[in-house]
Amino acid sequence: MTNENIMNLTELPEHLVVLGAGYIGLEFGQMFARFGSRVTVIHINDQIVPREDPEVAAELQRSLEAEGIRFVLKAHTKQVQQNSNEVVLTIEQSSGASTVAGSHLLVATGRRPNTEDLALDKAGVETNENGTVRVNGQLETNVPGIWALGDVKGGPAFTHISYNDFQIVYANLVEGKNLTTDTRIVPYCVFTDPQLGGVGMTEKEARAQGYKLKIGKVPMSVVARAFERDETAGLMKIIVDATNDRILGATILSSDGGETVHILYTLMLADVPYTLLKGAVYIHPTLAEGLFFLMDDVKLLTQKRRLRSA
């Protein structure tokens, strides 16, 4: 099954095997676990949501495992067979080959654009090796007058990004503006529980680009609202450019993390330092009050400090 036809099920899977621990795999995996299915998630990488920093992924995995979801990581799927009443996957790990059997299989390993049906070569429009349409920062293809918007052009496959693509093209063509995706700050959310809300760079991405960093990180257990709701799983993390105190990125793994991270996203859009929120007045008790503790935790990152998974 895919994320589309799995919605047509009329009976609950006894054991749902999910191939892929990205957004779709985790969201549907948790959903069916809460419906009552046994759920096993198989992933080729050594951590779920591999783009995220290790401690964020580890905290989310702990939360999902607490609900009974089983994870099989660093596993290469070699074969899938349909038997009479089950689907059997042959996987290979460092310890050797083994099998995982379930009643249903959800394939959540990503998608390729179906651009081969568009005959783009007849118009001279170039595509990338993975089939996505090649565009510049203003979303124009190599052929003047032809633009590509949304998932077909590659990049983050989010509904809100597709709509922003439209806003950029409309503003440039109709309103005479000069907008580009080159400086676009991307907010996103994995709609698990807790939600993984993020914006901008992760710590490992900022490190790879050579930034001198300040980092702040606090567990949700220090946030009164989370404590009162008994929803203390998760953490808040902020990545700051130490040369100018501008926010490079942030992650909020919590109930309503996708909502709360917009506060930090606003500071990034305004190009103001994180210190604007340091010592600010926060309504008690709200999840946003956790930003008070997060701002106080921001410290200069030494070169010796390593990314940790816990």
C-alpha cells in the first residue's frame, strides 16, 4: 500500500509493516498503532527522520516505542513476497539476513515525479536525474516562459511550499516583484504525537556550512503547560549564528510543536536576533512559555562538543 490507498482500508491490519521512517511512515505507523494494529517500521538509516539532529530523532523514537511501535534500523530490504495471508520482507543487517512478516505493507520510501508522461523533451524542458523539472530560483525552467511549481520541481514536498511557489510566480509575473526561493526559509512539521515542528537548518546542517554556533536546548518537562497536560515528551532546540545572534534554525518536538515553532520562524523572517525573546513576558501556562527557558539556555558551541543521540 501507499499513503493513498491505505486510506481505503475497511478492516484494521493485524500487523502493519512500514517501509521507511520518514514523515509518512511515522505518521501512519503511529495512527494505526493507536487504532490497535501491531506496527513494525523498517528503515535503511541508523536513525528515523534522518535529516534531524540525532537527539531529536532519538527522543521521537522513544515516544513512539513507548506506544508499542517496533523499529528495525540499518536494514536493507532485499525482497518482498506475498504469501497467502501475509507479506514477508527479507532484510539484511550487519548481523545477517532475516525476515519480517506482517498482514499489510505500507511503502513509505518516497516518490518520483511522473514527468515522463509530460513529453517535456518535445518542449525542450530539462529535468534532473531523478525526474524533477530543473528550475532557477524564480521557478522558471530552462525554456523562457515555462515555470514549474510544487512537487514536480523537487525540494521539500509540502503543501505550503507548493502554495508559496505559486505566490512567488504570481508576484513576479503579475505584480512586477523579484522574489526567489534562494532565500526562502522553510518551516515544516511531522504530525506525530508529539509533533516535530522545525524551521531552517538543523545543527548538523549549520555545522556542515561552517557557522560559528550558539545552541540552546531544553526538555519539555520544564514547561509548566506540558507538565500539566502530562505531555512532557520532547524538547525545544534553537541554532543561532554566534556572529550576529540571528536564528539559523529551530526544532520543537512537543504537543503542538508545529504551532509553537512559528514564533521562532517569525524572528527569522524579521531578521532580528534571538535575544528579542530573551526575558520577554510569556503567558503562563502556555507551551510558548518554554521559550523563556530555551533562550536562557543558549550558549556558545565549542568545537569539541559533539552531536549526541541522547
